[in-house]
Amino acid sequence: MNWSAWGLEVEVGGGREAHLLISAEAAGDEPRAPVMVNLLLDRSGSMKGAPLAAAVEAAQQLVELAGPDDFVGLLVFDGLAEQRVALCPMDARGKRMIADALGEIHPGRGTALHQAVEMGARSVQRVLVPGRRPKLLLLTDGEPSVGHDSELAFESLGVKLAQSGVVVHALGLARHYVPEIIAALTLPSGNAYEHVDGPEGLSEAMGAIFAHLFGEVASKTSIRVTPKGFVSLSCCHSYPTKAEDDSLAITLGDVSRGLSRRALLTGKLSGGEWDAAILGSSVQRGDQRHQRVQLEKVSLETARGRLIAALGLELDLVASETAAWLSLARKDSERALSQLEAAEQNLRKLVSIAAEGVPVRRHLERLGDLRLAIERGEGDIPLLIRRAKSAKAGTHVSQVIPLDEARDRLKKK
């Protein structure tokens, strides 16, 4: 595991602040961990036709990528959840069992989402395969209509699963799923979720999730930061974070090849010299590893300093963008325009900084859609809101993988 930590001091309102960027990245030659994942596939009535066919095709891709050391299960749900194939190794027999079950899936009625996640977690927790972490991969296009349906219930479930060691990945399809529910299930695991506009893009969108699943080299990655010379210190990203004595403990989740985990921290300085003691931890091939990470101070004129500044701007940008979409959905065009202008201002700053590794063009395209929706009333508002919320979730856990790169890595596997 390669660790790095950079610190940038800035003047703010006549005072001094410091921004810390701590990164964990897997070395390219480290072997991936075997996969143990239960696939939860929505077969509700809204999935009828092209969506269900695309979901089955994506599930088939998962099976094709899996090797004999990987374990995969299949749970399907509509108004009821059913574990069609228990977790089993992906040898010839296991792959055939999954393929046969996928061929027998037909659309039903209702969406028992909470029950499906609970049952899927129980199934994967009943299997012990040394060296493999239990994971769920949820694919859904709708909001829960059977059983628990509140955001609070799913928040409790997401935290419970994370505390029990179950990692949740998810993909939301089209314009009817509830992004807050998907985020509640995934964020406690340190994951974002993927969004796809329609069934024609489902197979491609799953590439980012597969790159994460089949590239993992470290799990339970975390950092402990003990600041010196700070009045306060907070984590800007949405990782599970808590104060422990005089330190801040941040859980980053899994680290996969080609996917850096980055945490941006910021704090007001008390005056004089400042520093931070940083300890990085992770589990690799069953071994708990700890590493002291040396903090390197950089200036805004350097590439590293520009990256730190750009990541802060990006977090502010996606927060303003999401707030604008929500205001537009409430038909509050005045506030939507104000939030858009704040996002555009941050985008202009991003462009001027010209930092590598920040997807400026992607932000430009989304803000263009937002402006058209506000000024002309054009666009599929529910769909675009979900797209923006997915982008926010990904940015806030530093888990944005360009899809073309994800596909290239899978082809080289």
C-alpha cells in the first residue's frame, strides 16, 4: 500500500487554515483479494423488458469475470425476496448454476428492498471463506413499496451492515429509485453508488463497480490523524469519522487497483507551527498492517497544492449543484439559480487551477444540463437529480472511476 499526506496552509478571512490531503493507493503489482458477493437483483414490474434484460446481462458479466476462487450468490426480489443461488465458488458448476437461475428470472410485482438487503446479508454472513469479505451488490430501479420504506430504516440497516463487516455496493437505474436510500446503504461501507440513465447504459456502468470488486487489494483501510497547532480539524469527505481522544479516526473502506482513496481534512490553525501525526492502517491478505505517514507541506504553486485546492472546490461544487436540483424540484427557481451560480463560480476556479485528476469536463456537462433546466424548463428533472446525487456521493468518498479506464482494466485482467 502506498500512502501519502500533503498539507497546504491558506489565508482565510485574516486567519490561517490548513488543508490536509491523505491518500491510500494500491501498488499495481499487488494481487487482488478473492471476491465473495451476493448479487441482489430487482425484478419488480418496472424492470420488465429492456431493464431486466440489461440487468441479467450485467449479472452475466459478473459471473464471467469471477474465477474459481471467487464466491457469488444470486438473490432476486419483487414483493418478496428469494435467494435463488446460495454463495458458491465460481467453478464450472457454480457458473452454470448462476447462469441457469438468471435465465429463469421474470418480472413480478412490488419492491421489497429492505427485506432483500436483510436476507442477502444473512445469506452472505452464513458462509465463512477465509480471506474473503462478505459483500452485497444491489441493482434496483424503484423505490420500496413492500415492508420498510423510510430513509431512517435504511440508514439503520446500512450502519448495522457496516458494523457487522458486510460491504454494500449498489447501482440505481433510471428515474424512480430513491437516491437517499441507496446512499444510506452504501456510504457506511465507505462506498458511493453508481447511477445509470437507462438500460442501454447499464452494462457499461457496472464496469466501475466490477473494477472495484475485482481489483481490491486491501480492506478496512483507515487513518488516524493527531493534529498539532490546530484549533479544530474536520473531514470534508463523507467517510465514517469519529473523534478518539485527541485524534480523528476516518474509515476509508476498501482500496482497489487504480482507485485511490483520498480524504481531505481542514482546520483552523492556532498560530505558530503546525503538523499532524498520521497513521494509516489496512488489512492485506489477512494481515493487519500499520504505517506512519509523513506529512509533506506544499504550496499552492505546486501540482500537489493545486490538487488540494481543487478537491475542496469540487466538494463545494457538487454540493451546490445538488442543492440547485432539489430547489428546482420544489419549483424554487430563484434559489436554484443562486445555487447554480455558486457551482459555476467554483467551476471557474477549478478551470483556472488546472489540477490533474479532477473531472472538469464532466462537471461542465452537468452544470450545462442544470442551466437549461432552470432557464428553459428542459430536461428530465427526476433523472438529472439522481445523476447529480450520484456524482455527489462519488465525490464525497473519492470513488469516481472513469468508465473507459474501468473497462480497460477489466480487459487486461
